[in-house]
Amino acid sequence: MPSLIDLRRRVRAVKNTQQITKAMKMVAASKLRRAQERITNARPYAVQMQHVLAGLAGRVDSSIHPLLTVREPGPDSRTLIISVTADKGLCGSFNTNAIKSAALAAVGSTTPVSLGIVGRKGRDYFGRRDYSIEFEQIGIFQKLTFANAQTIATLAMDAFTSGRADRVLLVYNEFKSVIAQQVVVDQLLPIARTDLPGQAQQQPDEAQVDYLYEPSAQEIFNQLLPRYVEVQVYRALLDSNAAFYAAQMTAMDSASRNAADMIGSLTLYMNKVRQAAITREIIEVVSGAQAL
């Protein structure tokens, strides 16, 4: 049976840990709010870009653009999987789910796979295993900017247009709510024709609005497709960042409640031990008095 001193030390250690988890929960909640605001602010730009592409897709020959080229599977075909994880832990199953989905996508691929790693946790996992690493981006979530997304998108587009990859997949955690994150596996390249709103079927009686473009619609289309890929990567990074803070806040809240339960159990056990010691001392005093 542990002594009272040992029990008090354990209670004190658990209380100190609880203070840390509560502080981490508050920090994660504060950062989550800012991350949600960034997603909300970035959405109108992405929606407007989709509208512009919808107007252009039906007026140009999109099959001639290299980012739209669908290559037939062959003996030299390769797949690039961009895995987005966090740089830190203490976030429940956030990193595990993303890594597991990327690994399953690699195993299920019918072509050789190379990886693009975003986040330290993914680098630590895949770096210890026999995977071909195309590029790494570590520490970008400390100060996430659109330039980070441009860098990743440029690396992916270079790998695709140079032939080092015939398909590019993006694996990340999508932010649904504070208590729900969903791992998404999206095809980034080639850009699927269904991703372009202009390819969607329109109603027969739907009014067709035409525009005049300067320069030509084809040139604008060629400029917007790379930017479209950059925006997709940026949205994935923002989603993953917000989902990380939501997962960390949930995990730290659960840890704080578990610490409170442990403190209650230890305190109850400590009181029982102290009561048993007091009872034993009283019995010893009474027995000694009776012996006298």
C-alpha cells in the first residue's frame, strides 16, 4: 500500500498536468477561431474563381492544357501522394488518420508511388520506412501563408508536367466541426473535368451569358488553371490547420476531464489510507491502555 506522501505527490503531479492541458486547450481554442476566420475569408475568392472557370470552360479547348491531360496507365506511370499532417502531436488521432489514409492510398495504387510530405509527423513516419520522398515542407503551419501553398502547388505541377508523376493525390484532414474532422483523398492533378463547374450539365432553358475577354479566353484559362491548383492546396492547408486545432482542443479537454477523474480517485483512496492509519493508531492506543 502506498504511503500518504506518495499519494500526495501523485495528486500534485496530476494537478500540474491538468493545468498544462487546460492551458493548451485554451490556446488551441484561440488559434482555432483565427483558423476558422481564415477559411471563411478564403472561401469567396475560391468561389469566384470557380465561377470564372465555369464561364471559360465551355468556350475553350481545355484538353490542350497540360494540367488537364489524362495519361493512360503504363509501365512507367507514377503517382505522387501529398500527405498533409501536423508538426506537433497531442491532438488525438489527427495525424494517425492522415498517415494511415496516405499509406493505404500508396498500397492501393497500381503504379509506383512517391510522396510529398507536409508536416513533421508525416516526415517522421514515412522517413523511417521505404518510401520515395519527392519533397518535404516542414514547419509551415507556424505562420501559414498563401506562398506556402504556391510552393507546394508548384512542386506538384512541376512533377506532373515533367512526367515524374502521372497523377497527384492530396491527402488531408478536412475541418467539419470542432468535434469532427474527415480525412479527404482528392485528385489534385490532372484536374478532373467534373471539378470545373462549366462541365456540369446545364438546364435546356438556362440562360447563356457570353462575355468579351481581353486577352483571349484561352490565355485567361491558361493563367487560371495553375492558380486554381494553388487555391486547392491553400484550402487543404487551411482545412488541415483548423482541423488540427479542433482535434487538439478536443484532446486536451478530454485529458483535463480524465485528470479531474484521476484526482478524485486518488483523493478518495488517499482519504481511505489516512483513515485506516488513524484507526490503526487509535486501536494501538486503546490496546496499550487496556494492557496497562
